[in-house]
Amino acid sequence: MTKVFVDTDVCIDLLSGRKPFNQTAEILFSLADNGKIKMYVSSLSFANIDYVLRSQYSTTHSRQIIGKFKTIVNVLSVDSKTIDLAVASDFNDFEDAIQYCCAIENNLTILITRNIKDYKKATINVLTPETFISIPT
């Protein structure tokens, strides 16, 4: 089974209904929901997702959305080593460095994001959701 790490931006596309990106995100996450891929996100993503969702929804509704979301993804810890690697990385955006290092630390070789340009220094496959869903699984 294909294992993929999903960046926060794609998660927010799905959960906030951010148009026009939500349609592709829905297709991507349905692959995980249907057991066709195994999807991973960092624990950091949940704080970022909640921050965005609370601007749209009540705290209670945001937490309900996050609770349902957690049932289709596998949560990876961001620990001291992940932060040390991110600090030492050449990434300009620290949050992206943390996400990338979390994927690397967990031996994931595919990272899905809409912000390809932020991952120019990556040594793993970095794909947009559109590109990934166009590849047969």
C-alpha cells in the first residue's frame, strides 16, 4: 500500500472547504478513507488546522471536524529530533522544514502539498494532490 505524508495546506483545503482546492483534496482523502493509500500527517498539522477552522466555525464544531479527520489519517509525532533536523535544514519556511523532517524521520518517500516551491530542497518525491491522484495506485 502506498504511504504518503500530507502537508497541512491540503488538509485545510479539505476541512475548510477551501475552493477550488477542496475538490481535489476530497478525492485524495477518499483514497485513504477507502483503504487505497495510507495517509500520514504530523501532530503539528492539528494545531494549524484548528487555528484556521476556528476562524470559520465554533470551537466545538472545529473539534468535531478534527475528530472525524483523525479517523482517516495516521498522526506522526513531532519530537526534539524532528525540530533539531528542521533547525539545521536549508528550508526557508520553518513549518515546512518541520513537516519535511517529520516525513523523512518516518521513512516516507512521498509528500503531498500544494506548495511545491517550498520543498525545492527535498530529497523525496514532492507532489501536488492533482499529480498524485493522476498516478494509478
